[in-house]
Amino acid sequence: MFILATTNAHAGTSGNELLLGELDQLLKERITYVRKKENKINYLKQLSSSEASVDKKYDIISRLIEEYSNFQSDSAFQYIEQNRLLAGSLESKDKLLENRFQYIFLCAQAGLLNEAQHALLELEDQYPDMNMSQKAEYNKQYERLYMNLRELAQNSHLEEEYRRQELKYSRIICGLVPRESKDFYYYSFKQNYAEGNLEEAKKDIASYYQLIDSASNEAARALYHLSLIYKIEKDELNEEQSLICSVMADIKSAVKQNRSLRLLAQIRNDKGDIRRAYRYLDISLQDANFYNTRLRNSQIAEAIPIIQKEYQLQRDKQALYLWAGIVISTFFLLLILGIALYLRKKRKDLSVARSQLLSINDKLNRINCEVQEKNEELQSLTSNLMESDRVKEKYIGHFLKLCSMYILKIGDYQKLVNRKIKSGQIEELYKLNSSTQYLLKESKDFYSQFDEAFLQIYPSFVKELNALLKEDQQYTLKEGEFLNAELRICALIRLGIKDSSQIAEFMGYNPVTVYTYRTKVKSRAKDKNNFDQEILKIGSVHASS
């Protein structure tokens, strides 16, 4: 098979190490491919802004949506809305339908599965009037929706039902698209894979692969599915090779919405390659945040055992250092005791050697000082690690609490929407969804939760921050009051978020506003030049001592 030859060409006596080395180098250079993607996007934006024809402008923006669809969901949504207005002005039903399919695809990609399902239901009445291509696209959206629902429902009673629905729509698509087309091979693969016909599935994915660009997101998808076959066959070498090649294709096509890198991180973790697993998972999380997908973020959260394993490794190292210190200290103490006994026994007979003994005692005193210094360093290291453990445990607890709270709120909101829809209160639902009060309330609650969590972890934060400020410029909080905007910015800096753009995104401010607040706070500081560095020391063991 062609794909097998592509992946096995990199295999050698050292397993996948050579291929992993190539991937590590490609990950270092991934910004190059992102720049190429951004240059292409900027070029299309220039074309769009200078195009006078509405029809041609629609086509250019469609290409922009395609570029953004696997790169950054927020921008893709903006251009989908632009094209919706253009399609409306053209009074083109086909373009309006095409735009709606793009919207549904993006909702599913971004994890907005309820919105995707609702949009598909709105198109149900139009289905009989669609042409074959449009019907195929309609069923593709349903297949993708149930695929994402299945991934979210893994190991639950709903997983098998979603799998049946996914397979049902794959069969429908195969009956609507031309045979020997890439869509036919892809959805035929999904059928054969689901039914356990692995050899036929391999043939389908190989035929699909030969019809696409080997450096595209489609190639990454094909290689990802091939890895699933190898996983069932327990062929760990080829499973990992397929995932590595899939990640390489994602990097070259600057895809930020991916699955393969996260799965590869889990495999490397299982093999004890914690360093790579950590780096891969971190990059995967960065990509998911950049794309803004809830689905991938929730899946990455399942990889938290990697963090726990690394935490245990750190504990083991700490214990090793502690035992080494005890052994060294014991050795020196026994040495001192032996010398002291020897000196006591020989004191009467060795009065002539008194000066030599004094010299030896001086050396022993220096050794004692060094041992004491080492013990103090070990105690400081132990205290720092205990503080780190405490903060980490509290962070994880608050993170899980916040996630649970928002899951419940999403469930309540879903029930509310369902009730409104069932009772025909569409207008009231629209007004409710258009109101900013709910978003403002959620933002206020979120900031309150953040303030409460932060002040629990750093209860003396305001007091220590005031110590860095001039006496007449210090902050005073009333009883029960949380952080204001300026203190919250300082809190984010304490957590290591120093970039004004990131702070602005977190707080919903303009970066210029954040910069103004930071300048205002810094103007109150006793030492303006080192103010940010001093904030980072607040609450630490060294700072408190």
C-alpha cells in the first residue's frame, strides 16, 4: 500500500526515533508554515477589499473561510457572517445554502454541537429540493456531528448510538457521491472500519490518500484513520508512525484543529518519554486555544495523567535528594565523632601536636558550616516544592470546580432553550440570547470565582503588593470586597501572564486599557524598574522569609 510505504520508509532498527527527530525539528519550524498561511490569508483579504463584484467577492471570502476553518474559528465565523449577507444580497439560494453548510461545519469543529444540530434541523424542509451535491453535503454535516458527539460520549451508554448514527449517514453519503471519488473512498472506509472489515478499510484509505495532497489536512486525516486500524491490529510501530506522519501533515498545512498530536503525546507518555509527551501536549493545547475549540480542550483534559506522572517523578527526585543529604550528613557526623574520640584518647600523649589539632578543628568547623548550608538549601528546596504542591493542588481543585459549574450551567441553558423551542417561544428565546445581561453576569461570576480562588492561594497578596507601593498610594479593600481591575491585572502577572494582549483577552479589555492600568499601578511603585519582578515573588517562600 502507498501509505504503508510512505510511513515504513522512515522505520529502522531504532523504531520511530528517526521519524520522531524529524517531527521535533518540524515542530520547531512550525511558525514558518503558520506565516505562509497568514500570508495567503492576507492576500485573500486584500483581494476581497478591492473586489467590486459582489459575486466574485463572495467567492474570495469563501476561500478565506476555507483557510480559517481549520486555523482559527472566531475569524471563520466572522467571514461566514459576511458571506451570509452577500449571499442574501445576491438572492442566491445555492450560495445561502452553501454558507449555512460552512456555518454548521464550523460549529461542529468548534464544539458547538447543539448549535450545529439546531442549524441542520432548520434545513430539513429544504432537503427534498436540494441537488445531489447539496444532499451529500447535508449528510456530511450530520455524519460529522455524530462523530463529534461520539468522541465526547466515549465510554458512556450513548457512544454506541452515536456510532450507529454516524455509520448511517456514511452509507447515505456513499449513495450520493460518485464512485471512485475521494468522498466515496473516505466514507466507504468509515463503513468498513466500523464493521470490522479492516483490509477493505485499508484499501479505501489508500485510494483516498492517492487522490489528495500529501501535505494537506486531508492527508493528516487519512493517516489518523490509518493509525486507528493499526491500533486495533495492535501494531504499535505502524500506529505511531501513522500518527507522526499525520502530525507532520497538520504542521505543513498549518492546522490548529487536530487530534493526532494529542494521541501521539499519550503514546509517548505510555512509553516513558515524558519530555516529549509534555511538549507535544503543550503544543496541542496551544493549538486548541488558538483555534478556540471546546471539543479538543475537553479531550486534552483527559491527558492530565501525564501531569500526574510528571508530578510523581518530581516527588521521587525530591526523595532521592533528601536521602542523599541524609547520607552525606550522617557520613560527616560519623567522621566528626570518630575524630573527636581519637583526639580525646590521644590528647595527653600528643600535646606537641596541639597546633595540628587546632588546624584540623578549623577544617572540621568549615565542613560543619558547609553541611549546615547544604541542609538549609535542602530545607529551602523542600519548602519550595511543598509550596508548589499546595498551589498546584488548589489550582487543580478550583479548575475542576469551575469546569463542573460551567458544565451544569450549559446543561441548564440547554434545558431552557429546549423548553422555549418546544413551547414555540422563539422570539423570547431570541431576545434572551441577544441580551448581554447573561454574559455580563457570567463574566462577573467568573471574575468573582477567579478572585476567590486567587486570594485563597495567595491570601496576603494585597498586603504584600501594598508593601511594594508608596505609603500614600496603597490599595484598601473593604470587608468582603474582591479585587478591582488594577489588582486583578497584578494577580494575572503573579500567575505568570505578563503579556498585555493576553491579559486584555482574559479581562475583556482593550490592550491599550490594560497598558494604561499597568502604567498607573507602576507609577505608585517604590521601585518602578523591578516592579513586575517583585510581583512574581509575592507569596513565595523566599518572599515571605
